[in-house]
Amino acid sequence: MGRTRTNHHKGAGFFFSGVLTALTCVAVMVLVYHWSSGVVERHDSLINKPVSHWTPEEVVSWLEHLGPWAQLYRESFQQENVNGRLLLMLGDEELLKPPYSIENQAHRRAVLAELDRVKALGVKPPQNLWEYKAANAGKSLFLLYALKRSPRLTLFYLYLFDYSETFLPFLHTCCPGIMHIDQSVESSFLKTQLEPSWRQWVEFLVKYIAFPYQLIAEFAWDWLAVHYWTSRFIIVNAMLLSVLEGCALWRLWTRAGIRTLPRKMWNHLWKMLSQGFAFALLWPFVPQFVCNCLFYWALYFSPIINIDLVVQQLMHPETQAL
């Protein structure tokens, strides 16, 4: 009987080892694809290049990123050979009149809103994960690890210190509300800068307290059309982390360890603060290659490690999850 059980565990172990090996190969292939295809390098140009130096082709590329509706005005910008300097001079009156003839007021508002962001930043605002990473390398690495280790503390930090740029878009993506502006406006910036309604706050707080990793999964789901495989890795990892957190809480409950929860929370808070402080001090001295390795490791290989941890928890509930 004991030998049969041992063989059963060995068979399960070999099976999951094979699954983890296959997933690792998939992660490596995705990583190699991003490096070999130059996806990241292609997104570096406009977010690091001053808008006054944009070529007419780059202005058209920026316009196309505003949404499918912007295709209506692509030809007029091409014919006028609009470069970065001329783009900065355009206002509501110029866009309304020929040769641009953007008569739709919502479309003009969307163009002007994005143009205001470009003027404020001096470069193109990030529109996807790779552009955000290229523009905010340290911040993206910090958020990737912090959201994995302590999503509640990280979201609270964003609420306090990065409300408009990061927290508001995150909340509107995870807990969308009824639009109070013209539905034809395609600018994501306009949509995500509205103050959330009380319904959105209630939905967000419930998920924040009970299911913080679900918020991350919903945010990644919204980007599924842009980041097909990467979003799936994030969603799977969020599900696995939710299971691990549930196992940890169940272990505390069954072992009558709820009394120790305040002490554990305090220790966790102190640990996260010390790690964040150390990250802020050491970040300027870390080579970019090392940062890229850490970023892609957390993004693509962390789910594979968490699969093994979840299997251990389910097969051996007494095991302490890391």
C-alpha cells in the first residue's frame, strides 16, 4: 500500500515536472521572440524622442495609436507633411478647418487631449507594456515584484503617490463605470482621468480587500488584444497567487493561528518597506541587462514556479508556501 502511494506521488511528480518543463520552453520561446523581433526596440523611439524632432511618418504613427477612428484623418496629416514642430502648433480651430477638417467634436477633443499629454511630457506617452517599461524601467520592475508580493500595499502606495498617472487608469480598467462623456470619444486618457463613481469605489474596495489578485487579472484581461501571450501569463500567475494566498489563510485558520495575523501583517509591512527602500537605493547602480533579466523572469517564469508551489500545497497541505 505504501509502495503504491509512493509510486503515485512519483508519477504525479514526473507529470508536473514535464508540465513545468513544457511551460518553461514556452516562456523561453516568448522571451526569445520579443528579443529577436525587436518588439521593445520598436516602441523605444517615440517615447524617448522629443516631439519637436518627430518626422511626418512618426506623427502619423502617433495619430494611428489614438484609435481606429483616427484613420479618417491619416491622409490629411500625410498630405500636409505634418512634423513634430507643426503638430505642437495645432489647436482646436486649426483642426476644425481644412485641410484637417476634424468636424467631429469628440474626435477633436480626443486629439487635443493626447496632444496636451505629449506637450506636457515632451515625448509620446506609453501606450502598452513595452512602451511603459522603456519609459519607466525602474517603476515597471518595482510594480511587477511589488504587486506579486503585496498587491494591497502596492495599490495603496499608488493611491497615495501616483493617483492620476497609474492608480486612476488601473481602477477604471478593473472596475469600469458608466461613461459621462460622449461614447464616440476614443481616447483612453479621457476615460481614465474621470473621478470614479461611488459604485466603482465599492466594487474596487471589495476586490481590494478580498481578491486583490483578481484586480490584476482583470487589468491584464483588458490588454489581451494588445499583449496576447503576456496577458495570459499575468492572468495565470494572478490565479495561482490567489490560490496560494487562500491556502495560507486556510492554514492559519485550521491551526488556530489567526491570533498571530496582526504580528504577521506588521512583519510583512516592515519587510516590504525595507525592500522598497533598498530597491530605491540600489536601482541607480544596477545594470540595465540585470534589470531586464529580473523583469522577464518575474513576468514569464514566476507563473511556472507558482504552479509548482500550488501543486505542493494541494498535495501536501502542511507545506509552508514561500
